[in-house]
Amino acid sequence: MTASVRRSPAPFGFRFVAPLALGAVLNPINSTMIATALVPIASSLHVSVGATGWLVVALYLTSAVAQPSMGHLADRFGPRRIFLISLLFVAAAGVLGWLASSLTALVVVRVLLGIGTSAAYPAAMRIFRVRAERIGSRPPRVAMGVLSLAALSTTAVGPFLGGVLTGAFGWHSIFAVNVPLSLLTAALILLWIPRDESGATSVEHRAQPFIDMGAFVHNLPLTVTYLRAAAVSMMIMCVYYGFAQWLQSAAGLSSTTAGLVTLPLSIVAAVSSFTGVRTKSLRAPFLVGIGAASIGSVCLFLVDSGTSVWLLAGAVMFFGVPMGTLSTTTQAAVYIQSSAGAIGAAAGLQRTFQYLGASAGAGLLAFMYGQRATDYGLHRLSIVIGACSAVLLIATVFDRTIPADKEEPCLSPNSMMSRPSS
């Protein structure tokens, strides 16, 4: 009799998480693949390398607006449905990118990619929430951590993959690769992700504005989480891109060697992303991540262009801790602090604040480096990052908006309608 009883699949097992994780990589991989293709694109289209910067800006600005918008649509019309529709945009962008022959056309393609790839994360968060509500589960932090790990991993390998594709098949291939990726993701969603439920969840938004910003503004814990995410994103942006520029400009390393020096940072980030989901606490991972950034800023202040590559790799790897730990912990905080009926829009706004923080980091990096990355510029940057992390560390210690361990709820089927938004 025992042999005849079939074991029910895990509620957050491989089949459930894999399509969501695959969709979650589409935005970061399109953000980073193009880094090694900008020079070939400029040469092929007879434009300056500076002009190709619009291809980077187009995706980030579109994503900043589209993330909460797609999240709201997922809340209102169903996350699985919106996820699938968004993948059509990604596939279309892949085809148009393969055929594009002008910079203007490629900017349009990048806008389409920004719209299409922006649905994956908020839709996935909504799908996680619906499943947890249905079975009365605690927030699935390990499953959600897989999304962060997937994004971090593709961020690390994106430039390498872009270089390989460009070298083997030409720069058009970094756009065309979106066609098989989006179609595979859509197939797995159709096979393994349950259909959207109809009923009160979709009805409760009909009389609300498209994105009720007031609900988020008056939700102080969520607002603080967003601001913390923006600050951390600014610091990570400065280090992730600024350190690589300094390695090549000041330390005189090749792009390949610079990539190898920063590889430990990505490895630590991936490991830290899983460490963050193994604890029920939110405050502890926040403090550990921000504390590691403080240590890393001191290490960067102590190195110069004559420091050995081994010490340089050791200095920057400290920033992998906040890059991984705070990603998963922020994700869990948004999940807990947002109202059940608006989790998609809340998750989208989280990404918007992170994009805004990254944009501020880009501006700070340009101001600190000026025309060229130097030891002096790196040291100035480390002082600013150290000061920011110190302030953030103190603020997090005394932050009363962070839920205590006992506040992480077991979600009941009725909490979707009854839970307050603040």
C-alpha cells in the first residue's frame, strides 16, 4: 500500500522555481551582455562609442518605469498571464535586434527588452505569494533566493557571454539569443506553473489607481526598505564598475585579467545569497552585508596600482557579501512588508529604487574619477562608500521597521484579503 501512494511534489520544488529563475535572468543578462559588444556595434554602425551609451540607458530607464507597472498588471490580471505576454516582447525584440541596422532601431529594441524583461521578477514574487498563501506557508526564502542567485550569476557571466557570442556570430547574436531563451521560458511556464486563479484577488484592484503610490508612501517599513536598497545599489554600482575601470586604467591590467580579479566578488555574492536565505532573521543579514561593505571600503583605501593582484582580489571580494546577502534579504523584507494584493507592484518598485541607486552610483563614479580612473580617485571613492556604509550600518542597528523573527508570518489563505497594507 505504501508503494502505491504517490508523493506529492514539493510546493517550491525544481519544476516550480526553474521557469521563474530562468525568466529572472533575462533582465540582468541583457543588461551586461552588451558591455563587450558596444565597440563592435559602434564600428559596424559607424557611430561613436559614446553614442552607444544610449543602448545602456534605454534599458535601465525603461526597466525603472516598467518594473512596478508590470508588477501592478501581474497583481491585477494574473502573474502567469502577464509573464507569458511579456515574453512575447522579449522574443520580438530578439528578432528585431537580429535585423536592426541602425542605432535608433537598436534603442527601440532595448526599450522593448526593458518592457519585456521587467515582468519576470514582480510576477515571480506574486506567484510565490499565491502559492504560499494557498498552503499556509512561511515566505519561501530559499526559493526566492534562487531568483537572486540566478540574477547574480548571469550578471557575472554576462560580459563574458556577450564577448563569446559577438566573437563567434557577430553582435546581432546578443539580441537574437533572446528568442530561444524567451521561448524556452514560456514553454516551462506553460508546463509547470499553475494557471492564474480568478476571483477576489483580481477584483480587489479594479477601483484602485494604476499604481497606488500613496499606499507605499504610507507604508513606512517598506519605504525604508526601498531607500536602503537604493543606497546599497549605489555602493555596489560604484565598486562593481569603478573597480574594474581602475584595474585597467591605473593598475594596467588587461580586460581578461581584470575580469579574473573581480571573479571572487561574484563567487562570494553567489554564496552569500544562499547564506541570507538560511536565516529567519532580517536584521542580521542586513548588518553583516553592510558591515562587510565598511571593511571593503577600508581595504580599497589601502590598495594602490602597485598592489599584487591577489591582494586586490581579496580587497574587493568583501563587497560580494552585501551584493548577495542584501539582495535576498531585501527581497524577503518586501515580501513581508507589502500588502498581499500588491506584492507584484511592490517588488517592481524595489527594482526601480535599485535602478535609481545604480544611476546615482554611475554619476558619483564619473565625478570621482573624472577623465581617468586613478589611485587618488579610487581612494576618494572608498572614503565616500565607507562613510555611506557607516551611516547605513548605524541606521540599520536602530531601525525599528525591520520585522523581528517572530513577525515572519505563516500565510493563511484568508490573509490575502485581510492583511493591512501598512
